[in-house]
Amino acid sequence: MTADQFLERLARHGPEAAYLFLGKEPFQRERARRALLEAALGAGDRQSGFSHHDLDEETLASALDDARSLSLFASRRVIWISSAEAAIPRGDAEAAAPALAEYLREAPPATVVVIECSRYGFEGDDKPKMERVRKFYSAIPATVEFHPYSPEAARAAAQQMAREAGLQIGPAELALLLEATAGDLARTAVEIEKLRLFAGARKVAAEDIETLVADAQSSTIFALVAALGRGDRARALEILDALSRGGEYMPLALGFLAAQFRMALAAREAGLRSAPQIQAHFTRLGVRMWPQRAREIEQTVQAFPQERLKHAIVKVFEADRALREARPDDRLVMEEMIFALTR
């Protein structure tokens, strides 16, 4: 079941004896965890009724022994077992965990066991590993999967968070915030609270996000890419000055420039012409990309012919190498790169 289905079932029927939580997505998992603790323990048993076990440090059997035992201090209990993948034996994992099947046959009342695997996702190299986890714990009938949000779902969830926080933020600023947090709603929630305290009753501006949110200065670096694409040396130097005054770490800025130029070159060589095509292409390759980033790559493709993109990648590489020399003048290295790319 999905996180939303879990919350709905929990509200209607209360907690079950055991759950298997699967997936990396932290925001949904934390929301599910809080709801389960509230439903299973309430306020009275929250401290004394919760026990945590890590299977990287102990066995599944010992954790389940704790679940069987009665507590002198709590009438209701939640036993949270993390690192579920650590208990899976090497080799064949087709059979369910025998200790778990035995426990579930005589699960004590008023005790909820949650076994959690947050190390793996559901795609790529993680997929067969996740299937091994699922098979090993197949005795648990209630499985909750925490899949990553799609860009559209993340945007809708972030908009809802902003409304609940009373934060005034426009569509462009919200897109910048999601780009800076890579769609991680756990981070987005923290940044929305920071912006609420910082902006107060006024509307959030892009400058607020660039000031408060880590990685948001990538938008300023993209403005540098755009200026380089136009051959606008004066504007490129102005942006470099802004980055320097803002304390931007120049090797990090060069890393972003290199990634932008390489993706644009790959898009051009693949014959991609639009942002949706670019987003779909890189997603198929396993590179998660947000619509705003795809639009930025589209604009870079339009601004740079193929030979200029190759030349830009070479110059960025040379600048990066110069920055790694003994006691370089970072500003001078960056200016030389800008002059080379705007001739």
C-alpha cells in the first residue's frame, strides 16, 4: 500500500500487529511514523512504550523477543526494527524469516512491530535487493511503500505546506525552492519554515531563497551560463562578482557549470529539442531531473552550438585544474575562463 492508503487504513481500523516499511523517501515515512505512534501509543505511552532495534547491531530474533515481553511501564508498545536488510542471509532469500513467522502466529495484543528498510529504492540496482527484502519478510501482510514523489506531486505537496505555514510564495519562487532541495520534501518543509520566519507577512522573493537555502545559488550560476551563451562578458563578470561577494566556493560553481555543459552536449548529440524531451531522456538514463532544470538545459542547448559546448567543457576543466594548484587566485582563474568563453 502507499503512504496515503496506510494513513487512511490506520485512521479507520487502527494499527495492525506488524508492518513492513519499504523505501527511501523520508517525508512520507516520517509522516507515517508519527501517525502510527499517535494511533498505537497516544500521549501516555509515547516514551515508555517505544523501543528501537537496529539489525546492524543485533539479531531479528532478539528484537522479536523484546516484542513478546511484557512491559511493567506501558500497556501498549511499538517495536521499531530498522536496517531490515541486515538480517537477510547471503544466498537464497526465497523463504520467509522463520523467527518472524513464529512471532506472528502468537503476536501479543497491544504491540505493533514495524520492520523498516530505508536503504534501498525500487528502481535500478536497488530493485533486486528490495525484492529480497520483500520475500524475506513476506510473512508480514501489511507492507507500506514509500516511493519518491513525482515532480508534479512534490510541487502540489510543497504548495500545501506553504499554505499551511501561511507562507506567500509565487510559482517561480516555489520552483526555485524545489530545485534547490531536489524535490526532497523533508528538506522543503524545513526550508519553508525558515522562509516563514525570515519573510514574515511579505511575499517570498528569489533573493530570500538564494540567501537562506543551500544550493539555491545554482540559479545565479545558471544566469552565468546564460550570459556566457550570449557572449555577454560584462554581465558574466557582474555575476561572478556577485558570486564572489556571496562567498560562493568556486570549485563548486565550476562543478555546476561542467554538469550543465555536459548535459547540454549530451542533449544536443541525442537530438533533443524541448525540455520535456530532455527530462524524459535523462530520466530513462536514471538521472532524476526537475522540469526547471530541463528548461535550463534546453536554453543552454539553444545558446551554445555543439563546438562551443565542447570548447566550454575544455575551458571549465582547465579552470578547475588551475583552482587546484598551490595558492591560486580563484577570482583571476574564473575571469580568465569568462574571457576565453566570450571572445
